[in-house]
Amino acid sequence: MRVAMYYSNDDVRLEEMEKPSTGPGELLVRIEASGICGSDVMEWYRAHKVPLVLGHEIAGEVVETGEGVERFRVGDRVAVTHHVPCMTCHYCRSGHQTVCETLRTTSFDPGGFAEYVRVPAINVERGTFMLPDDVSFEEGSFIEPLACVLRGQRQARFFPGCSVLVIGSGISGLLHIMVARALGAGRIIATDVVDYRLEAAGRLGAEETIGADDDVPARFRELNEGRGADLVIACAGATPAIEQALEAVGRMGTVLFFATTRPEVRIPLAINEFFWRNEVTLTSSYAGSPANCETALELIRAGRLPVTETVTHRLPLEDTGAGFALVASPRDSIKVIIEPQR
């Protein structure tokens, strides 16, 4: 089968690999849609692992079932998540499945930028979701990233009517905007350095947009009756974006660090100002749970979130390298979907 082998953001090669075969409890899925995630282009994070086949936002059709599989059959349309929890450890039992050690180790064989993927038994059991007939493969590929957003907003104590500042209007920022709007946020304001993305933010639910080079905290307060944000969602990992997030949050507000930074980044904090006088909460979020995935699928099925309006490029497998270039240096792109069967 054909795969897009990742060596670096500038070196993604179309190569041949033997098609995986299934073992007990496993599935073989023919990939129809695979989204490029912002984490896929973090070279510093995976430089020691290359070459490898990336891709974890997948949807496709079951073409082979392993011994003992009962829930799925050949021809089923499914979305699959690569990270799934054990459901038995201390963290899972306390409702924090996304910090489960098992969740950090599960994956696909080889990865979503391939014609076929072998789904391990644990992923079949806890991370494979049947797509209704009215949910497309492309929509199905959004289940995993949307689940991450849902978990993040729950972690950040979102409440209806809250004022929200989304810093960074890439795909994760736009999904946060759509979810916040669907869940009943009050005022939603978004920032970005790219005008194209600011336009998308306004179209998908932000009442106002602010250029990232502006004085974002001051401008937000002007638009929010003098108050800081109840919830700031940092969807950009650059140091200036993080500083803006910390300056823009209001009393009793929460800053959700959703995007990762480079490992060497350090930010000083005024402890008294944040934690004593103003009772600000700083939190983070990683991945999504199986329950978050189920909610994501239901929101998409119900038409509550127009996720495909974020798709700007649909590319065949041989153009995966061009897709990585678009995601790594975005100007007129947002969501890039790879379609290996084209």
C-alpha cells in the first residue's frame, strides 16, 4: 500500500509499505479522510522518531475484521481515535482518562496518512465509532480534534453566558469558537495574525476579531464593558500569545492553555495578582476521552457545528507534503484533509 512517510515538514515522501493484517480483536480500515493536525508539524516533538507515518484524525471503511470482533463488520463506516485509556487506573477511575498512561502509548499501524490502517484491539473496543449515514467521512475525521476541544472547555469550567477570548484562529481556535457558540457563550472575541483566519473566525461565531499585533487585552476590555475575559483559550503557543492571555483574563476567570509551546518556554507569573487577589485559574488540556468523542459525533450529526466549513484543502495522498507545508506556514489555509483513495 502507499503511505506518506514523514521525515520533516519539508520532506514527506510517498512510499510503499506492506498492508497490515489483522489479529484477534483488530480491524483493518481503508482510510477515506485523514486530517493534518497542528501537532503533526511540530518537528521538535518527533525529530527523534522519524521516519514515520503520521495521521491520527481518521475516518474510513472497515475492510477486514479480526477473530472475535463482533461490534463491527466489513463495510461499516467508522471514525477511529488513536489514543484510548485503560479505564482501570487511578486517573481513569477518577474521571481523568486523558492523563492515563495507556492513552499516551496507544496508536495506529502505521498512521492515518496511508491507504489502510490496522486498528489495535484496545482501539477497536474504546476508540472506534460507527458513522451514521448522514455523517460524511470528512466530518468523521473531525471527531478526535473536536473531542479535544470539548474536553478543554469542560476543564476550563465553561459556563453559558461567559465572555470568551480565543487567541489564535487556526483550526483548534475555530473549533473552540464554534463549540463556545453552540454551548451558549456570551461575547466571543478572537485574535490571529492572519486576516484570512480572522474572517473565518467572524463567520463561524466570533462577534469581534482583533489583530494579534494590536493591544489585545486592552481592546478586549473595550469590547467587554471594561472587564477581562471569563475564559481565555490560548490556541497559539508563541510567547506573546501566552502573555496576552495572562493579561486579558478577568477576575475569577480561567486561562486554558490549549496549544503547546516549545519545551524551553518559561513565563513569569505575578502570583499575588493571579492567585490571591483575582482568583484566576490557569489550566491545560490534553486529548479527549471516549465520552468526549461520542459527544463530538452527536454534535456533528445534529448539525450543531459546521466543521467542514473550516476545510480549505482536500488533497490526494501523493500531495501530503504540500499539505504539511500549508499547515506549517499557514496564510490562506485552515484545515487540510488528505484523501488517500483519490
